[in-house]
Amino acid sequence: MKKLATAVVAFVALEHILFLVLEMFFWATPTGIKLLGLTPEFAEQSSALAANQGLYNGFLAAGLIWGLIRKGDAHQIKVFFLSCVIVAGVFGGITAKISILFVQGAPALAALVLLMLARQS
């Protein structure tokens, strides 16, 4: 169970690295526009906000990676950062696009549940 929990936490961290790259570097490119379903005008107008959002996603990834590589018990670190991702996923799902709830929030919730189950076993 512990290995599965670690793998899912790593997946969530990887997702957030990819979000960082997409939002900071590809938002207003043809690839980003197509992938995110944006108009070129909106992508240009919102690129600074997207870069800021990407930076925050990078901080979430960094926290999860810190929890994964820390020696000893880093359970609280992982719980904190997964909780942050879940809150961000719920907020994004409500305020921006429902798919954010499933792409961002659901994997983090799964990781958190697995982490708690691994802790009990």
C-alpha cells in the first residue's frame, strides 16, 4: 500500500510540473491554445495570469517532491500539500471548469486516501 501511495503522490507532483510548464511556457502558443481550448485573444490577454498560476502549481509540485524525498516520516508534508491540491481542484472545478475537479482534485484525493490507508497498515 505504501508503494502505491508513493506512486500516486509522485503522479500528482508530475501533473503539477506539467501544469507549470503548460501555463508558464505554452499558454499562448498554438499547442497550449489547442490543448486548453482557448482563443488566441484570450490566451494573449491572460498569459501573465496563467504564468502566475503555473508558478503556484510548481510550488505544489515542489512540496510534494519534498515530501517524497525527505528522510524519515514526511507524512504531514504530503498530507498538507495534497490537501492544498484538493482545495485548488475543488475551487477550480467550481469557478473555472468542472474538469479541473477530476484532473487535479481526484488524483490528489486518491493519493491522500492511499496515504492514510498506508499509514494505518
